[in-house]
Amino acid sequence: MIDPIFQTDNYQLARKLLDASVLRQEAIATNIANAETPGFRRIDLAPDFAVQLKARMVAGDFGKSSDSIRPQLAEDSTARSVRPDGSTVEIERELMHMNRNAVEYDYLSEIVSNNIKRLKIAITGRNI
């Protein structure tokens, strides 16, 4: 009975983006930890994740088939080495990405949390 609520496009999209945000945070932590590693290549979410999300949303079948979309990490091919040791990690840029990711995570977790709160209110009839 409540399954259709959790299959809505908005809820599923927020869940997928939360998964991606968690994975991106892991990538940022790895990048920062390896900033001084010679030749280390920066990692981030694979760019095809956003393409897949957009294609499913445009097709209108996101709620039904969202489980097949999973964010994955990949080497950032756009990152250029500006250091003599060949590392493509820039600490300042990683910290900026980390702050942006934290804001996105907070926003998305609020969306998911509000959906669950509304369901709880509907079931119990009271706002706790």
C-alpha cells in the first residue's frame, strides 16, 4: 500500500542523488588523502551517471527502473596536473567540492526526510 509512495520519481531521484553524494564524499576524501602521492589521478563520479539519470527522467520511467542506475567512481579525465610530481589533486579545489557536496547532501536528505515525515503524519494523524 505504501510502496507507490516510495516509487515516485521525486523520491527515487532524491535517493539516487543521495547515493551519489555519499560516493562523491568518499572520492573527495580519497583525493585529499592522496594529494601528496606522486602521479595520483583525481577521482569523481563517472559522468555517465548524470546522463543516465537525465535520460530516465525524460523517458518518464524513472520510478520503475531506477534500481538499475548506480553511481560509480572513475578517474577524472578533465583534471590536469599542475604539480611537478604529476598529481592532479588540488587541495583548494577538493575543499570547495567537499563544501558544495555537503550542501547538496543536506538538501537531499531534507527532501527524503520530509517525504517520510509526511507519511508518518498520514499514518499516525499527528505531527511528532
